[in-house]
Amino acid sequence: MRQTASGWWLTAVIGCALVGCGDNQSASPPSSSGAGKSSPQSTGGNVPVADLTALSGTVKIDGSSTVYLISEAVAEDFQQETKAKVKVTVGILGTSGGFQKFNRGEIDIADASRPILQKEIDEAKKNGIEYIELPIAVDALTVIVNHDNKLDSIKVSELKTMWGPEAEGKVNKWSDVNKDWPNAQLSLYGPGTSSGTFDYFTEAVMGKKGLSRSDFGANEDDQVIVKQVAGNKNALAYLGFAYYEASKKTLKALAIDDGNGPVLPSAASVKDGTYYLARPLFLYVNRKSADRPEVKAFVEYYLSRAAQYVSEVKYIPLPEYTVVVDRFKKLQTGTALGGEQKRMSAEELLKLEVK
């Protein structure tokens, strides 16, 4: 297997079988298409479906719009299994915004498209918030253009030229990035600064989290970004792979060239380690919330069916979920990442000890 800088987060060995908004919710993300409904009795967790109807209460989730697609699909089915006695709300405030609410004790679970940062760890400690870190999936972060755009691939160096802070007010046309590209207005869209996708992309492309031009169309709602690119033949943006998959008729994914040739985002290119913008996705569960029966049951339900839901919304499952299930069962608090993004395979991630 080729070992390169590709797979900024996940370089290699995802050996899984591949099949294939809270109170502030205003988005209309791609439908989950009934993810998980094909086998409601699927095994792997500790909560028989028959017991779920005895539950009541609420589960509050907010954070990443990338992870939203998985969590919303799980929430929909879980609520049906509880006969609507448990209300689960799932927001899309963005990873950073989600952590802010999480560290104020306002939500039970934070969806995150990056690991918790040191400043967020410090804030949690200050506020007496303990958390359980649960990796749940892998995303092939996707650079998209309008379906009619003739471009098929882009170099990481060209993305850096396009998105760097020094490009603001200067790189305004496609030809400003590459003289062989059209002399046409360049319209850039992407997630806002509260997004874990923004954090991940800027660190992977620019070498430093948060380093980006500011004169682009920022939005925490990925579906809005999809519509903006679909309606503008000179637009370019980046977002989670599942949002691209749901709109392939109007969008085109660009192959990413990290110096070893262009590679398209796909489950296969993430699995073999050749896709540059692969990254893990997480749930962070408030330790005190996990003592509530409805939250405990929801997380167990989520983890016992994670591979199925993840696949059906078009992300990539982890190689296995035993470690993650066991971590929640033991209520292990803390992070295995130490407040940093690190290059490693999914298998290496699962082997790290929580501290």
C-alpha cells in the first residue's frame, strides 16, 4: 500500500466491509432514506428493542453538520422504537458551537467532525464537565464544483493558493490560481469558522487550523452550500462526502492531488489510504447524561447499529466497533487524542488509550 501524506487523518487500514438540529435546526440536509430501518433488531448493543418503549425523556444533541446525517437517522428510528416517548433533538450549530453548548451543560451529546481541542478540554474541566469520546465513522471530505465545470482534479498547492489568507482580494478568478483555467469569477463557499470541517480543511491544506481567507460564502448549513454550488458554474466549495453523494446530479467531486496523482473521494480511496482529506467523526457524551436511562439507551442503540447507519448515509464505517462499545459500557472519560489532530489509521486510533 502506498504510504503518502494522503489521508491527513487516516492513512491506511480501514479493513471494514463497505456497503456501498436541535432547537436551532433550520436545515434540510439530505434524507437518511430510512437508515437502519431494514434491521431494527440488529445486535451488538445491550438494549433490546422491546425495552425501549419503557423509556421517556429527552436527548439533546448539537454540533457538526457532517455528523448530523448519522445522528438524525439514528434519532428518527430510536424515537419510533420508543413510541415517541423519548424526544431526540439534533442540531447543526457546527463542531465548535456544539462544544460550547456541551461545555455549558446545555446538551447531552456533541457531534464532532474533529477531536476535542485543548481549549475545549480546559473549558470542560473548568465547568466540571466529563465526557466520553466515541469515534463513529470516517469521512472523505470532498471538494466540489458545479456539475458543468470542466475541471476534474485540483492540487493541494492550488487549494492553498485559492484559500490562503493572502489570496483575499487578490485571487478572484480561476485563472489567478492556474493560468490554464478560465478567466472567470471564482466563487468560494464553505463552512463557517464554528465548523470542524473548517478546522480540518484549513489545517490539512494550509498547515494551520483556522488559516483561511475570510471573503467567501460561509454557512454552517451544508445543504445551503450544495445549493450555492449547484446554481453557479464558477463556484467551488468543500463539505462532507455524504452531502456530495446526495447531490451528484448537480455537483462534481474533484480528485485531490497531493503530489502523488489525483485521487477521487470514495470508500475505497479512504480504505487504501490514498485520499488526502480523510478524517474521523465523533460523538462526545456528557458523563452525567449517560446515567440517564434514555441517553444511555440512545447511545447503546447508536453504537450497536453504527456501521449500518454510517454506510447508508454514505460515510465509511470503522473497522470494528467493539472498542467503542466497550468504552461507553465502562463510561471511560477523557480523550485519546490529547487535544490534537494527528495522522493515523483508524485501527491506530482505536488502539489509543483514553486519558
